[in-house]
Amino acid sequence: MSMFYIIKKRYARERQNGNKDIDIQSGAEPADRTAQKINIRLFGSLGETAEKSRDEARLPDGLALPRLLAELADAYGERFRAELFEGPDRIRNDVTVSVNGTIIWHENAADITLNPGDEVALFPIFPGGG
């Protein structure tokens, strides 16, 4: 099951209650916002926990990176959330986040606004060396 479907199902209930902050429509643009497709790549243990290495979501324009990460954690469950975050909003130091191949410093994540077609990749620290 894709994250897109899970988020769509979750927010259908919230939209009925008046929350239109994220409006997800299957294959169509929301009536009040332009949907953007964000490509998601998950590596290492994050991909294993989510049980996929690639996904996509359609979210409103101008979505900040931390909001997408919170949505991923909601969609993939508590174990994924624990691997991604320390505390409610802080990205773990052993996770690297990139947008379109550019590594994002955790303290700058709130300043990153996603655009249609962007690719967000999440990398846990890989052990190894020699």
C-alpha cells in the first residue's frame, strides 16, 4: 500500500472536520490548491521499516520539508518515526536528508519549501569502513 493512499485515507476524515491544510486527491488536483508530486526515496533501515525504497505523495504547493517528514512518519508508523525523529520534531543526527541531491542541514530543514517534482531522500548512517 503506498504512502499516498494512507495519507489520503487519513486526511479524508480530517477534511470532513474542516482541516484542509493538506488536501490529497487520487490523481487529481485539489479544488482549492494545486497538488504537487513529491518523489520519496528511502535507503537502508528506513526503507526496510517502510517496506519500500520509493514512494510518492501529492501534497499542496509550498509544503515545508518538516511537514512532509511528519507525514511520512504518520504513514509508515511508530518504528519509522523513531528511526527518523528524536522527540516530536527533531530529525535524528544519524539520518541524512537530501532534496534533489543536496544535503539539508537539520537546522535549516524548516526553511526548505518543496516544489513539484522534487525528490526527497532519507539516508540513515551506514556502518562500515575498513
